[in-house]
Amino acid sequence: MTTSLRPVRSYPRSRPEPRTYITARQREILLLVANGSTNQSTARKLGLSVETIKSQMQLILRKLRVGDRAQAVAVGLRIGVLRLDEITVPKDANRGYRDPA
């Protein structure tokens, strides 16, 4: 009895981890969010509708497996989608915090 051997199936290379695979536009939106932009201001800056920004934010949250914008920024920083030097701190952001009375 002879058995015929089937050729070994070649599997495609694995795709990048979904958490790091966000589009350039989604990264741009996440960066604006990290810098304090609202959906409205992000839409205005990018020339998109507010609904498009909301939709893209939902996709970003899903891809990064997080529940809110703050977590998305934190995870984006942690996994290298965003860099800390890209995020600006507004002048006088902590004014009044723990100032001597």
C-alpha cells in the first residue's frame, strides 16, 4: 500500500499585531487627540466630518483594545504608535497645582 504525500502548504507570513496596525490617518487622529483635540476640532483640522472622526476613533479603540481616548493615547505611547516628543503640554498647564498658598 503506497501513500501519496501531499505538498506542504506554505502559509503566508504573519501580519503585524493588530494593535500596531493603524492607518496613517488613524495615527494622525490619535496624535491630535493626544494633544487635546476634540472630535470637532480634529474634524476641522483634517477637513473631515465629525461623524468620520467618531467612526475612526471607534476603529482606533477597537484596534488598540481599549475603552476610551485616554487609554488609546497611553497604549499608543506604550507600543510605539505615538512618541512622547510628539505630544505638547500647553503653557501653564499645571498652573495653580500645588502652588504655595
